[in-house]
Amino acid sequence: MKKIKLILPLIAFTLFSCDNYLDINESPNDPNASQVTPNLSISAVQTSSYSVLVRRMNELGNVFMNNWGANVNSFTGGYAEEFGITMSNNFYEDVWNSLYRNTYEYTNIINHPSADYDHHKAIAKIMKSFYFQYLVDMYGDIPYSQAHLGVNNVNPAYDDDQAIYQDLIVQLDSAIDMIDNAPANTVAVGGEDVMLGGNMDGWKRFANTLKLRILLRQSTKAETDATLATYLNTEFANLDLNFVNEDITINPGYSNASDVQQNPWMNLMQNLNEETITYRTAYNFRRASSYIAGRLNNTPPDPRRGRIFTLISGNVVGVNQGDSSAPSGTAPADMSKLGPGLVINSAQDGYVMLLAESLLLQAEAVERGFIPGDAQSLFDAAIVASMNQLGATPGTYVSDVNLVDGKGYAASVNKIQAIMYQKSIALNGINGLEVWIEYTRTGLINNIPMPLNSSSPTNQKPLRLMYPTSELASNSANVPAQSVNDVFTTGVFWK
């Protein structure tokens, strides 16, 4: 019987509003805004910004890094721009718009006139820095110092990306200082903090780990930039080495009580508006790629493969990106879906930063000589942390993989390559954008095949995204000149 295929629109699967991000241009001195105290708004902005991270940013990275293919046996179209590497000002434009909206809300918390909320403001500073790092990583120069001024400046100038990176360190130091030296009457943070529940020591650890990531992002360029190398050595010498020691999760009370109360990732995957749960197009369309199937199945078989994807006869079965169904294509009849370690239930925790990522960042910093420690132990612990987070059993994988060049620390000629490989697996399906950024930084998550019939002018993935249409329309005087070719040939400053 011939299968009926669903025709997908060219736009990606998303439930986000298409409103212009400049709708946030209200006065920061609005008395209505000042009446909303930080303890009343922190959970909402934490939740809304995480939704962008886990959905669109995660999708972009996983498709670019050839983790996900398409269920071409049931659908026609979809991921046409991603597989074609067809860059434009409309490509993932909603990510820019959404992040600027959300970071504006963090700014509102920071600028709240009351001096009684230093701990809430410190959290906002940390989260604002977290997302502004990603804005720089995706675009390079962006509005920063003049952003979020509302009607006082509706056409913010663009700041130099390296200057922004250095100021993010300043902001994180300020946040830590606010935690350590808050006035005695500072309102305590409690359950309204839906990430760490008011654990301010945990927030300091998160800030330290974010500083570590920001500094390491620049380490490759520092190899040939003496001024930057001096800056990094100074910053690392002053870095507090108390890093994230558990998964940083978010859960404001996700549940199956209604469709919108689900974890936003699960809301993208399944529909609760019917008597029985049905899977949405986003879940039914996404399949494992043949590239990632080979990486997980072979040398040695990775116990996480059955948690990241469903197994078929004991293995992950994938499809080449850009392939089509038989007889015109070579796609297998059955392909692995997103697995039970990613798609669990409506109430599952969201993950903002994994313990595995923290440990691998530390392992890289030790390997590069920036901080003391045992890189091998940190590397091995990261694999175990990833297994635990996904619900996999390590077995002998840690010792087995350490015999494999490129995958295990002990056997690898290039230790950073092994660290990048394990990061790419640990973050698969959880934070794909981070993997793409690390790929552009190091070039060591390598041998990733391009989609069939890709139109990339360099036969490589882009190094950054194009500035969105919304900016060209509303802030054209300040948007840097940019061609399609530029995003393939010139990257962020640290590249």
C-alpha cells in the first residue's frame, strides 16, 4: 500500500509568536513595570527564555550538526532551508526576536528601583549574560550597550562582539558580588526561582561555569593573539574554581493538567487537547541521521544511543540528510525516532546546563593549562554524568571509549577533539546549538557530512547567522553590511 505523505511548509515547526521583537520598546521607567517586583517576574522570564533554548535553538543546532534527519517516508518537504544550507535574513529570525524580548525582561528586573532585591537581580544578570553570549555566538556584533532602552532609543547601535564578551565577564562578576554583599534586608529568593530554588551558592557556581565557557570560547584565537592570551591568563588566574556540580534544570510546575502546562519541549512533541495523547508533527517528522547512527552504534557502541533515539533491532537507524524515500532515494523503511531519554512526559525537567557540560569545560581548561586538575578524571566523570542524566547504564563504555582515538581522552592524539566529541553526544537533543557553536570554534567535531544537494558556497556549515529581517526593517541605519557569503567566510571574533 502506498504511503500518504504530508506536505510540510518551508517554515520550521514552531509555536512562537511572529510579533516584532521591537514590541518591547516601552519606557523602562513605566510605573506599571516598576510595580512588578522581581520576585513576581523572575519565574516567567526564566521559563520563556528556556523555551527558546530548548526548541528553536536546539533544533537549529541538531539539524546543522547532522544529528537529525527527516522522516521522508511520511513527509514531503521540511528542513529545506536547513538541508540546503540556504541562508537568508528570514532564517531562524524568531530566535533573535525572542531572545531580545526575553533579555529585555531580565533587564527590567535588574533595573527595578527597589534596593531590596539584589539576589533576584543577580540571577537576572547571570541569565541575561547566558543568553547574550548566545546572541554574540550566533551573530557577532549585536546591539548591547544601547539595547533595552525602550522609547529612549529605538535604534540601538551595534557593539563589537569581543567588547561584549569582555563585558559579560564584568556582569557576571557584578552578579557574584551582589550575591556575596547583598544588604541585610535583601528579599530571600525562594520557589519563584524555578531553576535553583533560591540556592545562591548554586547561582555562583553557575556564574563561574558561564565565565569558564566564555573564556574558553576565546582560547583558540588566543593561540595567535598575544593580547587576548594575556587577558585570558589574567581572568583564569582570578577565576573561582567552584563550578556547576549538578544538572541545572528548570521546572515551574510542568504537568499534563493542560496542553500549555507541559514542558515546552514536550508541548512541541505531543498534544494533550484530545482524549488520548497524540504526537505532533515535530516528533513524527524528526528522525536520527545516518551520520549520528554510525557514531553511536560503532567503536564502541554507546549505551546512550537507546536513550537519545529509539532502537531498531538493537541499533540506531538513520537517514541521510536530504535523502528521499525509495525508489528515488535510499532512506530505510524504518528510522529511529527521538528516544525515551529525551521525550519522557509532560512534567519532565528542562535542562539549561548539564553537569556533563560543566565537567567537559573543566577538562578542556585543564588540558589547555588554564586551571589545575586531572583532565582524564573530569572527562570520565562527564561521560558518567551524561549517562545518568539520560538514564543509560555506562557498563564498560568509559574504559572502552578511552581506547578510541577521537572519542576517548586517553587514546586521542588531540585531547580537545575527544572532549568535543563527548560534548556533542551529551548535548545531542538537549542543547544542539552549543554543539554547533563549538564546531565553529574548534573545527574538531569533524567529519560531519553535508546534506545531499547542499548549496553552501564553501561546502561547510555557516559560521554565524544573518541579521534578521526585523532588524533590517526597524534598525537599518545600524545593521552591519552583510552578504550571504559573509556568514560562511567570516565568523565571530573568537573564530
